[in-house]
Amino acid sequence: MTNPEPCDGCRNGATFHKPISMAYQPIVSLRERRVFAYEALVRGTDGSGAAAVFQEVTDKNRYLFDQVCRSTAIDLASRLGLAGTGAFLSINFLTDAVYDPRACIRVTLEAAERAGFPTDRIMFEFTEAEKVEPAHLLNILRHYRSLGFLTAIDDFGAGYAGLGLLCDFVPDVAKLDMHLIRDCDTDPTRRKILAHTVSMLRDLGSEVICEGIETPEEAAVLQDMDVDLMQGYLFAKPAYEALPAIAWPELAATGY
């Protein structure tokens, strides 16, 4: 089957008016003491935070913004040698900026080919907080999976799709919303919700990532739930145009 030609927006994505760069934050495997993935987080070229960039995004330019973010994440990751680490590159994308998954993926594929970055080491994160038609979202995710990309739902438990999505499509990875994680070491209700959510996702075949980990106590509770993949300031803060070193905490069993 012939791939459709990219539209003008795909070809001209690099003309998005505000220059951007990326910071990278690791997602770590506690069991193997290695980095599972580096998440690319948009920044201004002066190192300013994502908020300063997103305030420039409008309904008219969000498509171009999404394409520039993908290309920038891949180009910079390649220059930093991420592919040589064996880790995945995790790229956030805007589901409502994809009008046709087959056409809109062309810029991503071209960027990966240009940079020599393996597409089978790319994971696409989407947030369930964005309102898109379920059929359109499923079309995107199924096409991305068919191309060999990993799919990951971000902030699981915080948005619109949630459990309904799992009935039709089980992503390779589910990143649990940090509000479920916060204070899980002191809040029994949170621990119960977390334990059941982790068990359900595991039974469905989705790998669980817990994000927003800030304390050894939170990490220890999750480790006792057999959660392996974690992300947060406890391990490393996002590093501007760099792959940060990992701080490996010593975790004691909690008995929960």
C-alpha cells in the first residue's frame, strides 16, 4: 500500500515560529538498575519551562507545534547518543493534532531516518485528558502500533478515556497519574486504589510506570507492589539538552 503524501503542514512543521528545545527525564527500572526510557519534555531554547512554550500554542498552530516537538526530540536525542543507551525515547504527542495517522507520521519517520534513530526504540505518550473522538484515537494508536512504536497512556486515571479505552485498546504502557502516587506511603486508601489499578493493568498486559516519585518511602511502597518502572525527582530531574545521571535510592521493604 502506498503511503499518502504529507500535507503542507507536515512538510513545513519546522517553521513553527517559536524556537524550542528539549529536556530529558529518565524512566528507570529498579530491578535492573537501568534506564528504560528518556521522556522528552519541551523547553524554550533559553531553557525556559514548558508553560512559556505552550502559551504560544493555538488551535491554528498546534499541528505544526506537534510536528516540531517530535522532530526536535528525535534530532536532539540522536545527538546525545540516546540510541546507544538501549533506552526508549518517549515522545508526547497531541492526539487532536493528528488528522490522519498515516500522513501525520511521515515527519516522525523522516526525522528518525535523517538522525539514524531506530523507530523501534520510540514510545509515543498520549494523555487521556485530551478530548478526541474514541474512534479517531483508536485509529491513531493502532496505526502507531502497526509501525512498531510503543504506545503509552499518560496520567492514567485523571482524564476522559480511562477504563473505557482499555475495553478497546490496551496500550503497551500505562503511566499512573501522580495524584494517585502522592503520599501513597501514608494514605491507605491510595495504596488500595494503586494496588488494584496496578493488578488490573498487569492482568491486561500493560506495563505500569509510576511517575512523580519524590520520596524513597513512595518508591518503597510501589516496589512492594512489584512496580518496576518509576519516574520522578527522586531519581533525576529533567536535564536541559542532556541525559541526566541517575540517583539510585536505597529502599527498605514497607510491609504493606
